Amino acid sequence: MELVIEKKEKNPFLEREEVKAILKSSITPSNAQVKEVLASKLNKPAELIVIKGIYPKFGKQESEVRAFVYNSEEALKKFEPKPKAKKEKAKPKEKSEEKSEEEK
């Protein structure tokens, strides 16, 4: 797996670097694998890197990678959206509450 950084742009307002890279690989790698390769290439901890997308090019063995590299963990928590709770977990709670209301 070979990673070539095409563009690196600093964004001081959001306390991050926006990275665009080309990844040469026979298969599309996972986000975790790309994060490790990018961390070693940029000499940054993997915890501060957020992979926004891996876009394979049709007919070629390369993918375009877009990622954000934050300056600190506080900036990461401040600007990255939090994952939404899964709907499956919320539904059983609602059903149990409805049953208890019907019993009263």
C-alpha cells in the first residue's frame, strides 16, 4: 500500500489540516488501515485523524483519500459531529414504556 499526498491545506479556524491523497493498493483498504498509513506518513497520532472518504477509481488500482488531521483532541471533539444513537437501541425502550402506560 503506497500513499502519496497530493494536497495539504491548513485550516487555522477549525484547527486542522485537510489532506487529499492518492492510495495505490490492489484492494480498497479499511478506514483503520488508511488512518495508520496516513499517521505514519504525517508523523501524527492516529487518534487525531478522521477519514472523510475513500473513493476508488474505476478500472485502476488506486483510490482518492480525503482526511482531516486535527491539532489537538479538544479540536477534534469540538468540530467533529458525534455519531447518532442507533434506532434499534431506542425502539425497545419506547415499547417497554408504552406497555407500562397501558397497564396503569
